[in-house]
Amino acid sequence: MKFQSSKLFFLFIFFVVFTFHLSAKSPVFQNNSKMKILGETATTVTFQEASGKIIEIPKNPERTIVTLNSILDVWYMAEGTSLGRLRGSINVPNEAKAIPVLGKISNINTEKMMELEPDFVICSDTSYQTEIRDFFAKEGVPGIVIDYHTFDDFQVMFDLFTRINNNHHIYEKLFVPLQKEIEGIIKKVPKRKAPSICILFASTRYVKVETQNTITGYFCQKLGAKNIYQDETIEGANRVDLSLEYILEKNPDIIFVTTMGDVEKCQARVEKDIVSSDVWGDLKAVKNNRFIYLDKSYSIYKPNRFYDKAFQIMAEYLYPQTNFK
């Protein structure tokens, strides 16, 4: 009888653990980030960067510097603080607006960083910023490189930051409801044939095409759209050279445009390089008024705590006959 009771008890524990394991995994999101959290102790978190480099991070740093504002915002979501930030206002939380400005993404004042005496640095995945992390590591200051491109990366990063700051309950409080909202949007996507899309990236100097590896490409992929450049691009590439002939050949249902820099000047560049073509009007996306300029706050910059709104906006563009609210 005692053996039977013990057996039932262990079966119950197995059921609870197994059920929790299933509920912890999203049926919609299978995380494909190259970054990973490998382990955690009372004082450290072991983290694998996208490059494969493994770093043991001390918890509860007191003098952190974050060198990219989209990452800075997530650090503050996890109740961290930074001694400095980059130029700009987008993705800068109110609490960080008055902290010292250290420069821009590819021109950071490292001397000023040193004067602030950080005990932890968080850098982006550019080669320039990776060198900054490596320099501080040689000086005995631990640091990590964050490869932030998609919602998958956001999940790993936010999870990591709450663990480093020893308040993982914030992840459960903020991320889990956010993910559920997005799952609800994705589940409403109609099962009919997916629209084909092309994403143009316009600066004031040139126009390129975005693959599924950009934030806009990621949204479209998750929402079932078919990027016409999905199969014809170099693996891992974010943007590739524009081929108007190829776009005309594939004739996408929708053309999105993301802009970097002055919007009016970017639009003028698109007009000059593409729209002025004699055959541009033959595209069905143009004929059907589905040539759409996107708000850069969610197509270039990262939405962070507003990913659900960004997903909804993109879903409404892709499937205008469906109510996603």
C-alpha cells in the first residue's frame, strides 16, 4: 500500500512538471535566436553569444554601460540602469534621457566610457562595438555582445537581462502577456493563399531590398507572407542589391518601404531610382494601391515593449479584410 502511494505521488509530480514544460513553450514561437542562456547560479548567468562565445556574467552589476539604444530600452525594462547611452531619442526610456551621450553606433567615445568606470558593458554585434567589448574585457571589465534583430532575440535578451538583474519575475510579468497577444494575432491570420511581398530599404543615397532576416521581414514571415527574395539571397544577409527586373518578374502583391534618415529625402530616392521607371505602374502592388511606406518606429527601430502593436499593424497591412483587434 505504501509502495502504491509513493508510485502515485511520483506520477503526480511527473504530470505537473510535464504540464508546466508544455505550457512554458509557445505553440507559435519556436525561438530561433542564435543567442542562448546556458545556465544560472545565485551569482552568475552563463550566456552564449551569437558568435558561439560563452561568457559567465556576474549578477547585479552596479555601473553598466549600454552602447545601443534599442538594447538600452530592454535593459531598463529589466530594471537595469546605464551610465551612458548613444545619440538619439528613439528607444531611450525617460529615466535615461539625462545620462551622458557617448556618441553614435560607429563612433563611441571610449575615453569617456572609461572615465565612467563601468563594471559591465553591453554592446551590439557590429565589429566595431565587439572590439570595444573586447578592449574592456582586457581591462578586467566583463561585457557581452547582443545580436538583436528579431523578436526571438528580444525574448532571449530580456530573459537574460532580468536574470542578470536578479528579478526574473519581470520577464514573466511583461513578456508572457506580450507573447500571448502576438500569438492571438498570428492565429487570426487567414488560411487562404499567403500574399507575396517585397521590402525595399531606402536611405538618402540608395535603395536596397530587405530579406526575411530584417525586423520587417521577420514580421512578414511570422504572419505567413512570402518574401520574393526569400530563396534567392545569401543566407544570413539582411539587405541585398535591388533588381527591378526581378521584382517585375515576381510581381509581388505588396511592396513595403522602410526608410533610414530623412523620410522625404528617402522617398525622393525611391522616386528617382524605382518609381520613375516606365514599367513601375505595371506592378499589381502599385495598381492595387499596396505600395506602402512603413513607420520606421517598428520597421527600422525595434518595438520592444510594443511588439504586439507592431505585429498588429503589419497583419492589417497584409490581410486588410481581417479584424485583428
